[in-house]
Amino acid sequence: MLVELKAWLRIGSDDEDGVLERLLASATGLCEQFIGQWLIVREASETAGADGTWQRLSGRPVVAILGVEAQGSALAADAYAIDIDAAGDGWVRVRPDVGMATVRYHAGMAQDAEGLPDAIRQGIVRLAAEHFGARDGQVATPPAVVSALWRPWRRMRLT
């Protein structure tokens, strides 16, 4: 996305690349928070209580559950159950007699930035460009077009 941002800002040199990459990383993080999904597939692990109930994994969308471990070793297949639902939520249920378990999984929308939907990429570039323009003390207000570009991918949970 660095090339896209530099084109948007009409920057021809490499002098600002470090700043632009940090702005893109920040805008990517804000995008993930807004849409409630991880953009690039990455590995995660989280602890699941062994109480016999289904527990939702926090990263979304889950593309693979790699394993469930307790005290550093893999659990027997009958000690847990896993599922990935149609919405991409990962679920785990651990037998109560196991104790705390660690679930390792992969979650994200695409393998790399090129695989992301164009609207998400464009929103990230626009937001990074706004922040670049505000570096001289101006107040950066995210353009409404950014949230409009991201809104179709926004996932919210009612609790």
C-alpha cells in the first residue's frame, strides 16, 4: 500500500517512506478496530477456560484452528471440541477436568494486503494521507468517506 499512498500524496522520493509506513500501520490498526476483523492472516493463541461451555475466539475471521494444548502438550481429541461457524467465528469447548487450555489459530481476511477488498485498501490509504497532511499541527479529522468505504465489512457483536 506504500506505493498507493505515495501516488495519492504525489510523493516521488523515498525520503518519507518510514513515516508513511508507520501511518499505514496505524491506519490499518484503526481499520481493524472499526470493522471488528483482522485484515491480514496471522497466528494467535489465547487461553480458554475448561468449563465445558463453548467459548468464542477473539480474532476474526478464523481461517484455521491449529490445536488445543494444556500445560504445553496437545490435548487428546476427546478432551475438546472446535468449530468455525459460517460467519468466521472460531469456537472451542474444553472438558472441565482438563484445566486451562491454550488454543492456537489463524485469523484474518486475506493472506496479504493485495488480497484485501479495494474499498478497505482505499480507506486505509485515505486515512494515512489525512494523518500525513496533519503532521504540521493541523487537526486530522478522518474523512467520512473512510467509514463509508469500511462500513460494509463492519462486524459488531451484541452482548
